[in-house]
Amino acid sequence: MKKFLFTLMVLLILAACAPAAGPSTSGILLVTAGENQQSFTPNDLAGLPATETSFNEVAYKGVTVSALLEAAGVDPGAVRAIKAVASDGYSVNYDPAQVLKETVIVAYALADGGSMSADDGEFRMVLPDEEGKLNVRMLVELQVIQ
């Protein structure tokens, strides 16, 4: 009986130490459109045409959603909806008219050249004229519906 209790305690301790399952925060942004899935790093985004925009008095550098979709092989004109997913599971559904504007970006750096804050994560949706809940932080995936 003592061996059983000891084994059970060891297993419980090991289970408590295991990493939680969930989306990765390893600096990869997935763009998924049906069967097509492309991954991007901050360096990949830095290689695309950059633009800057601000939200809550913070200036961000990133790429337009249209440019990102094109880089992923998705025709922005065929998009019916986009879902942004954060590493903690938070998600927002967008109408294309909301995010296919030239002022809306997926940010990968601050405009002054600095790194994104820990609260922002590696990537962040920046919709300068929208409320905070639409500016998804810790972005890990854009799911495109065509």
C-alpha cells in the first residue's frame, strides 16, 4: 500500500510539473486558409513591405493584413472572414472590411525599432481606430475563411 501511495504521489507531482497544453508562443505566426497553412517568424515579416501605425499612443511596425495574406498565397479579395487567435486562446472574428485597410497591421516590432513588450508577444493585431478588445495581443494564428 505504501508503494502504491508513493507511486501515486510521484505521478501527481510529475503531472503538475508538465507544461500546459495550448497554442505555441515560440515566435511563429500561422496563417491558415483551408488546407493551406504558412508559418512566419518576425524576421519573415520584416522582409515584407513594412508600415507603421499607432494604438493607445504606442507606435508599431508591421505588415498590412493584405500583404501578409498575399505572402501566404491567399487572395485578399476572396476573404469572407478572418479569425485572430492569441496564445491564451482568446480570439476575435473580423469582417474583411475591418482588417484589410492600409492602417491595420500585424505588428512584429515597435516603430522606434524596439522589441514588442512581453504583454504584446511576438505579434499583435493593430487596428488603430478600434477598441482594445479587437487589437489581439500574443497573436499566434490568423484563420482565413474564403
